[in-house]
Amino acid sequence: MNTNAASPPPPRWSTSAAAMLVALASAFALSQAFRTVGAMMATPLSSHFGLSPQQLGTWAGTFHFMFGIMQLAMGVSIDMFGVRRTVLTAFPLAIAGAALCAVASSFHMLLLGQALIGVGCAPAFLACTVFIARHFDASRFTAMSGLVMSLAGMGILFTGTPLALLIEAASWRAGYTVLAVFAVLSWIVIFWRVREPARAVDLAPQSAPAERQSLRKAVRELLPLFAMPHTLGLLCFACVSYAAFITLRGLWLGPVLHERHGLSLVASGNVALVMTVTGMISPALFGRLDPGPARRTRWMMGCASAGALMFGAMAFTHSRAIDIGLPILYGLISGYSVLQYAYTKNGYPAAMTGRAMALMNMAMFLGVSLMQWTTGVAASWGVAHGVEPFRAVFLTVAGMLAAGTLAFFLLPRAQVPTRARA
């Protein structure tokens, strides 16, 4: 997939492109909301359907599994049909999935709804990163990516206190219904507002017809990435960095505060809200403070290691202050994951950047699916063996985060000239 930035667009597009990016970010915000509903819905869903911790992990992970495996197909679609047509075609599936979840009468209907939502939301984040790479100056890539991630945090804000209040006032079904309505509004805004500006590379005369993109061709184009020694380390790190934040904020934060400390759903939602605010600030902050290629990997590994220690502390203590304070603090450093995009952009030749980003996106979201499912298994194992389930959950997250960071440290990393800039 080609996300390489071409020559800067004419000045008349600057404001328009920014407005289009905000419209696309609304779909990404809904994607963020759908991926984090579990923190507030896990307890009522468990009560309504009698779900085990493993089933909760499967329910939450289904969204990310479908989201992850569709990244390559969505990248091909963006190359062939453009950002606008891809998002407008896929996003109705998310609307249908939310509607199905709202009326679900069984666990299997919930899983099907989650799968549809995952497919429908699959192009949301990729569309934003591709749009930034194509229509903004390359020097602004990290900062604009961080800004979009922060704007998309509005969706996660909804799944804190507002969703908790909605569930207490009505039910968890009302939560899915409201999200479906918001998704319809987002689709309308994108349909009305987004018109992709022409790029210099599109207007230039072609000396020979380009080979038509296809899924098979896209898969074939990914193979050279695995021949590069630093790809494996990047994938190991990408699998756990974002997954740790979403697994905590999107699945286990509500249950641990409610079951371990007796907080109400709304009180848990308040903690989730504060964690979300810090998580919204963080990507933009790291985008602005990007230390550059020479020190970027040290920042990435340092933040991930700090996160592993925080999860370890939450596993071995039963302090309300720690279980409230550390998630908020982790939200503040969680934006280090945005540095992966600058690392990827600098670590591969220009002709391979798009494919590398698509592969990293797949690793990130499949990693979320794996971590949520694995923590569900760990919680069920803990219940069966007399170990507090949340201790098993947090030790699993800490172990996976440490393992991914260690792999990134030990495996070859991209050699980027010190003078390079993201």
C-alpha cells in the first residue's frame, strides 16, 4: 500500500485537508469507543449472559482480531478506491454490528456483532494515517498522527463516565444503540465532507501503466519486509505496546475497580474517564516531544518497561490508590506507541513505508486480540486454581509487555542516521 507523501498540495487545500482529516477522525473516534466499551460493559454483560472471564476476553478480542486481519485488505482497497470510498463502504458494517449487539439474545450474537464492528472499523485508523502521509508535509507526520490519536480519544471518553451513567439509567443495550447512532452521524459527515485532494503523483503523466493492486499482490509485497532484519523486533514490540493500554482501559479496568475494591459502575467510569484524558494528551505530547531517531527507541523501550513494572505492582498489591493511580499514570505515558510510526517511517525505504505501516497496524491490533484473549484465559485459570483473577491478568500483561520489549532490545533494530528527522 502506498502512503508515501507526494509533493505538498497547493495552499488552497491546507484548511480543507485539515477539515477532511477531522471528519475521518470521527470514524476513528467511534472505533476507539467500540474497542473500549468492555471496561463498563464487562460486568453487566457477565451478569446478563453468565459469562466467564475467558468468554469476556474472547468477546473483547473478537473486535481486534477482525480489525487486525482486515488491515491488509483495507490497505489494498484504499490504494484501489481511495480513502473516502473505502471508509464509506466498510463503516455501515460497524453500524449493523452495533445494532446486532444492542438486540443480542445470546453470547454468539454478541460475538457476531463484535466481528461486524471490527470489520467495519478496520479502515478508520489506517485511513487517517494514509491521508496524513499523502496530504500533509512529511515533517508533520508524527505530530499530526499524535493529534489524530488524541482527537480519537473522544470516543474513549464516552466509554468512561457517560457510558456508565447510560448503563445505570437504562442498560448496556442502550450503550450499543447510542454508539450505532453516532456511527451513522459519522458516516454522514464523511460522505458530505471528505473529497480527497489530487496529488502531484496522481496528476503526473505515466510512462507506463501501473500494475493494478490486488490482495495477492499486496501479500506478495509484504514478503520483502520479513527479509529485513529489524522487522521481527518491530512486530514483537508492536504486538504488546498498544495492547497493554487497550487491555486495561478497554476490558479489565472496570471489573477490577468494581470487584476488587467495590466501586460503583459510575465511580469506575470516573476513573476510566481520567485515564482516558491522560491517554488523549499523551499521543500529542509524544508527537511533539519526539526525541528523533537517535533516542527514539530508548524512549519506546523505557516507557514500555515502566508500564510492565506498573502492571506488576497492580498484580501484587490490593491498594485502591495504586489501582486508581497507576492506570491514570500509564495513560499519561501510553502515547509512546505513536513513536512506532516515526520509527517505521524512518526505518524502511520510501517505497516500502506503506507496506511496513500496514504490517505494523496488523501486528498492533492482532496483538490486542491476543492479549485480551490470553488475559481472559489467565483469569479463568486463576479462578480455577484459587489465584485472584486480576493478579493473573496483570501478571500476564506485565509478562507480555516485558517479553515484547526484550525481543525489540535483543533483535536487530533499524539503523537510522542521527541527522534524520521524523
